[in-house]
Amino acid sequence: MCSQSEVMHCYEQISPLTERMLELARAGQWGALPALEAQYSATVDRLRVIEPLMALDEAQAERKYRLLGRINSNHAEISSIVMPQLSQLGAMLRSMEQQQSLQSAYSQGTDLLS
């Protein structure tokens, strides 16, 4: 069985994780984000399992909502930084695919002439 403190512990782990993820996103340190995102996801998954089993007292509920406010704010800013980067990466991948397709088509054409 889980305890109220375990639920709050999860929220208290998630908040600084999102703060660190935001710092990394702001600095463009993309390589460090996946490890933190994995920790974040694992903690959120754990929280999904245990939170429905526990009712928080008033003080814990207030703390939870303050933490959620920070977590949501961090998440929104992370998304605003990461989404343009993902779009740019997608455009680069599409361009590379087109170049490979053209190269393949032209190399087949030169094989026919030989």
C-alpha cells in the first residue's frame, strides 16, 4: 500500500525535474533531456498508480496544487522551446529523404546509360 507522503514525494520529485529540463531546453542541451524525461515519465507513471488510492489532507492538497502549477508552467515553456526544434528537425529529415530519393533516381538513370 502507498502513503500520502509517497504521493507528495512524487510531486516533489517531478517539480525539480521539470525545472532542470527547462534549464536544459533553454540552454539547447538536447542530449541531456531524454534521461530526465525518462525519470519524469517513470515518476508520473508511478503517481498514476498510487494517487487514486490516497486522499490528501488539506495542506498536502494545497502543496500539490502549488507544485502542479509550477510543473504545468515549466512544461508549457519546455514545449514552447522544444516544438520549434522538433519542427526544424522534421523539415531537415524530409529534405534528406528527398535528396536520397533524387540521388537514388539519378543513380538508377546513369546505370541504364552504361
